[in-house]
Amino acid sequence: MGHEMNTALLPMFLTSIGGTAATLGLIEGISDALSSLIKLWMGYYSDKIGKRKPIAVAGYVVTALKGLLAFTTNWYQVLVIRAVAWMGRGARGPVRDALMVDLLEPAYYGRAFGFHTAMDTIGAIIGPAIAFALVGILSYRQLFLISFIPGFLSVACFVFLVEERRKKHDKNANFWKNINDLPSNFKLFVLSAGIFGLGNFAHTLLILRAVDILTPEYGKVVANSTAIGLYTLHNVLYAGFAFPAGILSERFGKRTLLSIGYVLFALMCLGFILEPPKLWAMVILFSMAGVYIALVDSMERALAGDLLPAHLRGTGYGVLSMVNGVGDFVSSFIVGLLWAQVSPSIGFIYAGSLTLLGGVVLFMVRNK
């Protein structure tokens, strides 16, 4: 709730203090890049020490600091706070995923990650809905302060409700050896995910694009509130499709569901290239965005669980998260730059092309 509430507000808030699409892309990209570095180390470190929960709790605490955006006055300050919060988010992500796989039988990876994605996204529906209801009544800064509440509630829930199975402490673990020992099939899968990630830009840019497209017909105020409403719809479908996708993966395979997600992303990019200035078109495009991210988010992590041995899970999820983070940095920055310097359509062409290439590599992965 707290994360997505801030995410929905950030593009408009950044614009109000002098930021641009290129600035937004730079902030998102740098934050994801720094986050990716800590993901890699913390995933490995959890394998080494045999403990995951303390790292995850610390990550949730730092992530909650996003509410400090309420005290920023320029985009440089937004960058610092966003980056620090994203490092906390990066530290907890792969460790939490490895912890989940530790607790599961392999047959249930798909539905478990789908269920996790759905529950996580319920908060992502509530957050933008609060922003949608209160924007114009409360200031952006007041809404950022409110986001502290769900942020620290999430910390309390993880501390008191989550357990973990004890793992052996590996005194002889070596970072580079763990990386080298990752299965070759997993490395090929990471390559496909990395290529896809090079085009998979931050969805805050979709909010900004919707505002640009709808403003000439509906006006700035209506376009702003409508864009937040569209992002809320995006999250509703994100939550609604994640768990069914996990169940379907048990019949049709995780790789198949993941490839469908890649294709949907490419089709969404095509829709934004055509730039139809109608609300119904924006509804369709944001719906496609919600469905594709539900498939990709749950199936990537579930497929990784199939491909990783138990003693390398933290390291493997760290590598996957780092590669995705680097891709997010490149994609968000380049799409934002192409948007500002050439045209939004060129940015979407770049993103869709790399996504299709990632899908081609994905079909080379063999999941036993």
C-alpha cells in the first residue's frame, strides 16, 4: 500500500517541483541500479549465514523510509530518498523469494508465487485508490506522510508472523564460486530475463504518458486523476491474474505463461505507439500492462525456483534480481531519454523490440 501510493503520486509530484520525463527516468533507473547491487550480495550472504529473515526485516524497515519524500523540494532530494528506499527493497527481495522456496514443495512454486504476487498487489490497489480519492484534497506531501503507516505495519507483520526453516551455516561459501556453480540452464534463463528487462521500463512512465495523451481532450485535472485511476485498474488486474496464472502454470508450464507475458508487453508498447487519445484505449493498454506484469512477476520467480539447487537459492535469486535491476536502470533511463529527446513512440519501439528478443531466448530454456 505504502509503496504503490508513493509510486502513483511521484510523476505528478516530480513535475510540480520542476522535474521532467527524463528526470523521472533517471531517478527510477539509478534507484533500480543501486538496488540491484545489494540484491546480488544479500542473496549470496543469506546462503552463507543460513539465515534470511533478519535481512528481509531490515530491508522492509529501510523501504518504509520512502515517506520522507514529503520533505523534498527538488529532484535531487527525491533521487536520494528513492535510491535509499530502493536499496532496502533490493535487500529484502531475493532473500524473501529464497525463503519462500525453502518452505515449499516444488510442485507448488507456481501457485505460491502467484498467490504472493496477488496478496502483495492487493496493497498496491489500495495505495493508488487512496491517492486517487485524496489528491486535490490533501497535498502530495501529506499523502507521502500517510504512507509511513502501511510501511511500518509491513515491518511488524514480517517480524511477528513470518517464520523460516533453519539452514546450515556454510563457512566455506565463496561469492564467485557460488556464482560459477549456478546451473547453465539457469544462466540462460537469466539472459532471457535480462534482455526483457532492458525494455521493461518503470510503469510510472505509463502514468505520465496517459496524462499527456488525455490532457488535450479532458483537461489537466481530469487527466491527472484519470491516470491514477488507470494505474489502480492496472494493479487490480495485476492482483487478479497472478494466482490463476500460478495454477495454470502447473498445467501449461511456467515458461509458456512467462512467454505470454512478454508478448503482451510488446502489444502494449504497440498500442502506446499508435497513441489513441481515447479513454477506452487507455483502459485496454493499462489492462494489458496489469496482466503482463502479473504473469512475468510470478512466473519468473517460480521458474527460477525450478532451476536452482537448494544451497544456491539465495545467490540465484540475487543474480536474477540484479540482472533485472540493471535492465530496469537501462530501460527506464533510455526510454525516458528517447521520450524527451526524440519522441515517446521511439521509446516504446525500443522497449517492445527488446522484449520480443528476450522471448526468443526464453524458448531455449529447458525446464526439467
